[in-house]
Amino acid sequence: MASSIIRMASLASLAIVGVAATISASAEERLTVAWYGGNWGDAFKACVADPFTKATGVTVVPEVGTSTTTLSKLQQQKDAVKIDVAWMDGGISELAQAAGVLDSITAPGVANIANVVPQAIYKQGNATYAVGTGYYALGLTYNTKKIAQPPTSWKDLWKKEYAGAVTIPSPSNSAGVPFIFFLTKVWGGDTKDLASVFKAIKALDVALFFDSSGAASNAYQSGEAIIGAHFSVGAWDLIDKGMPIGYVVPKEGAWATDARLHLVKGTPNKASAEKFINTALTPEASSCLAEKLYLGPSVKGVKVSEATGRKLPWGVNGSVADLTLFDWNVINAQRPQITETWNREIAVKR
């Protein structure tokens, strides 16, 4: 009898030790996730990283940077993977897939992919290389104290009264190259002949060409720029903070894209990385990102407040079907040439 009791106590002790070891191992595991800075990173942490850590015990280590910076890091780390999961924008996402740095996102590991709208699932062949976590637009932003009448056209950026106080994205920003394509709607030409667009940009008297959303926000806050392009996410963040900022969609429209999650090829923490992506695709996370960043939800059936609904890229009662989305493969095919032309004709004059 005594020996049985001792044996049972020993087994119980081993079980406790085993559980403790599991908790300890989980607590010690760290997942490195690349995401954007500023209010983007704050929202990704609050809506996805914190719930993930609470559920798994795995610590999330942010790797902050723009999409192009993240892609460079992924290419550099091929032989010693450090970033496990990466948020990157549309366009850069396709480049990352072409560079061979992404793994496939599969339903067994990321079951919540079944909840995502078809437009936000990105495939090459039968393999899913990215999944969208929310849509945003690039619209016209202005200082309401300096500009009483809301601008109505992208051509307003070229008005003499705004000379030296304009900002638009550079090709270093994920919006830069597609914005050049978009300007063909304003200045004529087509996507195969961008000469008229580059002529117009050369004539534009800018305060700065912004490389990141944070740089654009800083320019508007400081008054360095009083009008220009900005992401809906950044503009509404400034407005919510009480800054004298307005955001409009000009008569020529605004283009949209999404923030996508990627599973990095060769990550030693694949199981946890898949759980992280799965967490980002819950209705709770999608709703949270909509409320904090005004991202149009990529998860089906997500409900948001009326106030938030008015600030989504598709407006009240809209959907992803209402957005103007680019064929990134067409844009990326011309990206090197556009960047080279920019560096030769625009950047050298700054």
C-alpha cells in the first residue's frame, strides 16, 4: 500500500514537472514578427500579438520597418532565418514570393483562412503565399487651417499657393510606384508610357517625398507639408488626435491595397508562426484592426461601429468589391525601370 502511494506521488510529481517544463518552454519561445511602425505597430500588437501571447505564452518580438525594408531583411537572412512572420503591403508581397523567401500558408496550420474573403487570399498556382489582414487607401490629405476649401482633384497639388508644401510617396514607399501608375488618370498617358507623369512630378514643388507613413504624418503634424497624399490609416489617426487635418477622395479616385501576412520560409518556429497568422484571421482581430486603423476587414462577416464604418476605405455599407485594386504583377514588371527613372530624373534634383 505504502509503495503504491509512493509510486502515485512520484508519477504526480513527474506530471507536474512535465507541465511546468512545457509552460517554461512556451514562455521562453520568442516569435519575431515584422510589422510597420507608429500606430500600425501599436494596433498589430494590441489586436494580434497580445491575444496570441496570452493564448500561447509565446513572446512576440517586433521587427519594425517598411515593407521594402522587410523584404531586404528576408533576402539577407535566407541562410539564418530570424524573422518568422512578416506583414508586407501588396506589391512587395509579390516580390517576396518571387524572391523565394515565403512558405505556403495551409489550412491545417491556419484554419481561419477559411474565414477570409477570396480577394484577400494570394496564390501562385495552388500555393497560398500571403493573406490580407485589412484594406486601406491612398487619398488626398490637407491642413484644414491652411486650406479652408477641401481640395477636389489631385491636380490641386500643383497649385502655386501650395508650392514647397506638398508631399507624395517616393518609390522607397510601397505606395510610390503604384501612385505613379495612378497619376496616369490625372495627367494622361498610360501605364506603358509614363513620360507625362514624370514631367508633372518634376514640375511639382514638394516639401518632401516620403519613404514611410510615419514620415508623411510627421510632415503634416509639423506643417512642413500642408497638402499631399497620405494613407487613410495615417490621415485618420491624425484627425482622431485632434490635428487640423482633412482627408478626401478626389474626383479622380484613390487607389487601395492591403496589409498582408506572410509565413517566412525556413522559420524554426513554424508551428507558432502559423498560430500567429491564425490569430490575425479571427473576427475579433479583424474587428480590432478596423476600429484602430480603419482597415477594411478581410474576414467575412465582421461588424464595426457606425463611426468606424464611415472611415473604412470603401465607406458605409461598402465592400472590397468597391475598391480600385491594381494588378501588382503588371506594376512590378515595370518597377525597376520606374525606380531608375525616378532616381535619374527626380531624386537627383532633391
